[in-house]
Amino acid sequence: MRRFPAITLLILFAAMVPAIVSAQEQSGWILESLDKVLPGTSPGSWVYDFATETSSGTNGVFLSYGDTVLTADSVTVNQQTGEAMADGNVRIEQAGQIWLGDHIDYNFKTRQMRTEQFRTGHPPVFASAESLSGDISNKVYYAQEAHVTTDDVNRPAYYIRSAHIRIVPGKYIEAWNGVLYLKGVPCFYFPYYRRNLGARSDNFNFLPGYRTQFGPYLLTTYTWYLNDTVDGDVRADYRERRGFAGGPDLNLHLGQWGDPVIKYYYLHDLAPNLYTNLPVNQPIPRDRQRFYFGWQATPATNLNLKAVANYQSDPLVLHDFFEGIYTEDPQPPTFAEANKYWDNWSLSALTTPRVNDFFDQVERIPDIKLTGWRQQVLDTPIYYESESSAGYYRKMLAETNALFGGTNGPGYDYSAARADTYHQLVLPQTFFGWLNVMPRVGGRFTYYSHETGPGATNNEAYRTVFNTGLDTSFKASQLWAGATNSLFQVDGLRHIIEPSASYAFIPHPSVAPQQLPQFDTESPSPLLLPIQLPDYNDIDSIDSENVIRFGLRNTLQTKRPDGLENLVDWNVLLDWRLHPNPGQQTFNDLYSDLTFRPRSWLTFQSQTRYDINNGYFNLAYHQVTFTPNEWWSWSLAHDYSRGGFVDNGDNLISSSMFFRLNDNWGFRTEHDFNAYDGQLQDQMYTVYRDLRFWTGALTFRVTDNQGSPVDYTIAFSFSIKAHPKYGVGADAVAPYDLVGE
């Protein structure tokens, strides 16, 4: 019984410990052993002192409060005042800034810091000094006998040594009476030196090289930053066979009014028709230029504004000097668009003026659309959706359509006004708890004014369209928790199957598509086009339809170190036309989309369209990607489209391989082989070298397209680590940047 008070005290203390820990977590403090955060480190421990209201951690501890994280061999912290004293391998990270030292006094609440020796870094700038003190109110730190560098190694090749510096974390470093040292040798004196801690500081980029079409060339970019609102680039390029070129880029940062971008590039081309492999039947002008304007903003809630302008002096200026942009889109659009959203409705306005008369264009001046999202009708199980639009449209063919092998010209232009409204009711139902059934019925009315223009052929028209249909689907799954397979990295297996069938019926419209102006018309697509309205949005091409689309999706999921992954994801679609229209067959292409990941680092993708009526593929794309580690990766792809299905067809085999030899050297190869003519049409080889505070890439490229001489390119691209020219992996996505745009 005499031990009862002691036992009671121990029980009360044990009950209080979880409460203390819980209170710490709820107040924003996290105190942990370092091995809980970084496995493999020493198992530290924490002790709370009730008398001083401080927590002490030893043998490797982790401490977090707000956006600040501290790790050290030992720490004593007062959670009321925020004051902490850390010793041994101290590391503090706050807002991307890293501070290192053997002893640091830091206040988590005021962010005041005191230390005798420290190192700090916010890539790309690093600093070290003998002593540090902090200003509590302004969060500014002062240090004595400091070294500042952008060379991210233990012993930098160059640095500025200063009597004292001022550090504003996340913003800039200022130094007074600084001396620049190269390899330990004093070279230059700076009475005052300032360096931004981010990427926003002026810098040059150079890309020298040689290309058959250009001769020797030098591409120069000067990047400047005026303030947080205005920055830009100035380009000055020289190509020995083509002449001087350049222009400014301007970037504005206007907060809720968006980030407008303006680019201009001019070249007085000394050889504008040199080595082109496109069938151009008109001379390319010597004065060649490109203007780009891009803007997107959200000035108010649910209001989006967007505008893009792409002006070119001729159809090949992107092809010749901006190959990366040309590959993405050889005919970039020009438009202005505004969108306003509500809970059940949206209103949009779109205009697409033509600024390049050598491209085909449908002008919309403007196109106003009101969309009613699917919404419940009162308290009934019925849902309503709608789309209504009105505008004036002009179909404008290229003034010299023979540029690209055509025969038509501007004499075939026509224009008309159009007003269209579509309304539909759907009744989503679930039977037996698993079968989803949704019948639909809708109607469309469209008015077309009398066509005008030299290519006009149609009179005023009123078209009505009726549609109905039925969607059915269900989902079933089976779990095998104990399934394992080391070859396919399987740890448990879940199979999900989703069959579906969608029936669409549209009787003959009151006016056939052939008797209407074709502004929104059906174009070839690698995917199967929607069969239900309003998903099918080629308004002017709507024709009779009586079709069932069958779908089957199979998914196999398994647990892997990074979480739940799809081992297999396979979607198959097939259209059965009950009453084919002229030119159609009973069955549409069998469409397949497959992704197979037998390992986390191995992915196989396949997308095909197989014509089951005639027994051939209209489209086939396959790609296998290996990424076993950070040292090497390989991607191999085959892209096939049958001639006549999409333009003249393609049969292209491409390969991209990267191999990292060591921390300083890397190697990348890119190959494109045209299987139609047995020609290796594009090959690129790049050697990367890490040169401490900058990186270099030497690239050799050979382009061999039919109809043009072989084009050889060699270029050296280098980038200072403090101001990287490309983002991580950008050269793999856009390899043209390595030899110039």
C-alpha cells in the first residue's frame, strides 16, 4: 500500500505523455526520431522537462514547425517561445533555403538565427560565412567573412569573398568589398555585388553550330528581368548562308489579368528557297518574320479569357527556323475566346480571324455558345442538357492552295450565318444494384442563311434533327489478395471488367449535309468519333445513323512500392452499323487501346484501328519504354497509318536511348526510320558533359528526307547551372532545342 502513490503517479504520467505528444502535433509542432523520417539513421529520443517547458532530443532528431524543418544530433526547444538550440550536423530548411552548421540558435516563430559558422544554399546560389545574426522583423540575415558561389561542389572553382554580406532568404544576397577568386587566385574587385537567389537574374545563352542549310551559325539569347512584372529575352542570331536575324520576347505578369507573352522574330533571308522539300509553287520572300501573342487570364471567379495570335510572313518560316514549333503544329491557330461558368450553365464567345492567307481557315466572327450542363429537372429522375450557338462563318481556302498540292483557290470561298440549338433529356437508372441504363431523346434545329461568296452553292436552309438512344454498362471486379508473381511484380491482383453498349438512332435530317455549308465538318481522326449527340459536335456533317457501339474495358491492378498500379488497362470498341449510309460498311474499325506494365520500369502501349471488313490496319501505334534506373532508358516506337486513311500514310520506326556513363558524362541517341521507303530520315547523337558550374551538350544530327539534299547539323549547347536553359528532361521531349529551335 505504501507503493500505491508512486504507482498512481507513474500511471498518471504515462497517460499524460500521449496527450503532450497530441498537443504538440495539434499546435503545429512535430518532434520525431530522425530514423522515423530517414530510415537507416540513428534512433533518437525526446524528453519533455515540465519545469522549463522544453523538449530535448538527442542521438539524431527531427523537428518541424510551419514550413521550417530542422534536423540535428541534439536539440533543445521551447515550444512556447519557439527558441531552439541545435548542435551537431544541424540542417535547417525553410522556403527552399538550406542552412548548415555545427551549432545554430534558431527561433521557429520569429525566424531569428544566430551561429558562428554556417553554410547556406538556395539553388543556384550558395554561401558560407564565419558568423551570422538575424533581424527579427525584416527576416534579413547578416554574415561576416563570407563566400558566395554558384558552383555546387564542396570546393568551388570560383567564388566571391566578402567582408560582410546580407541575405534575404528566397530573394537575394548582397555583398560589400568582394573579391572574385578563380581557382584560389584573386581576379577582380567588387565594391558592391548583388545576386538573386532565384532564376530571375539577367544572363546570356549561346548556341554555336553548323548546318548544311545555314552554314556556320551562332544563336544568342539575352534574358533580362526588370522586376516581378516585366521580363523577357532579346535574340540575336547569325547564320552564314541565311544572314542576321533576331527580335525581342516580352513577358508580363499581371496577376489575375494573366501572363501575356509577345514574341517577334525577323530575318532578311539571303537564300529563302534553299533546300526545301515541300512543294511550294510560289517564291518565299526574303523578308521573313514571325509574330506571336499569347494571353490567358482569370480576372474574376469562373471567368476565363484567352487570346492567341500567330502571324507568319510565309508558310515555311516555322519549318526553316522554328522546327520544334513546326513539328507540334505546322499551322498554328489565331483566336480570342471568353468563357463564363455557372453551376448549370456556361457562355462562351470565340472568334478566329485569318491572319495567314496561305492557310485554309474557317473564320468565326464570332461564334457565341450557351451550354446547359446536365441538370436535374425539378424533383424528377429526368436530366436535361443543351447546346445553343449562333455566329457568322467564312470558309476561306488558301490563296495559293497549290502550295500543298491542292487545286482549289480563293475562288472557292463562301460564308453564311448559322444559328443552332440542341436539347436532350436523359433518364439515368440503375437496376439490380449494378446495371446502368440511360435512355435519351433529343432534337436539334439549325438555321443557315443564304451563302455568299464566289464558292457559294447553297440557299437559305432550315434543318431539323431528331435523335434517340440508349446507353448500358456495368462494372464487376474480383480480388485475389494472395496472388503473387515476381516476374510481373504482382503483389495481390484485382480484375475490373466494364462491358458497355451504346445505341444511337438518328433518322434522315430534314436537309442532307451535302446541301449545307460545311464549317464544322468531320475530319479524319485516330480515335473513333462519338456516336451520341451532343458529343458528336461536327454540326454541319450530322447525317442519319443507326448504330450500336460495343465496348469492353479490362483492368488488372496490383500493389507496387509506389502504390496501386495498373498492370493491364485494355479498352476495346466496335461499331455495328445496322443501316450503313452510302460509303459506309456494316462494321466500323475495331479500336483497341492497351497499356501493359509488367514492371514499374517497363511500359508497353498500343493503339490500333483494324478494318475487319477488309482485313487490314488503318492505324497502329506501339511503344515500349524501359526506365530501369536513372542511368539508362530506352523508348522504341512504331507509328503506322494507311495511305488514304490519314493523308498519304506513315510507317515510321523511332528510337530514343539515354545512357549515363557516370556523374559527368551522358549519351543520347534519336533515330527515325521511314519503313515506306527504307530510309533513315532523321538521326541525332548527343554527348553530355557536366562541367561543375555549367553543363554542355555536343549534338550531331543527320536529316535525309526525300526530295531534299542530306542536311548535316553539329551544335554545341551549354547551360550555366545557375540559369538552366532547359528544364529537366526537356531535351528528350523537344530534342530540336539542342540544335536551335
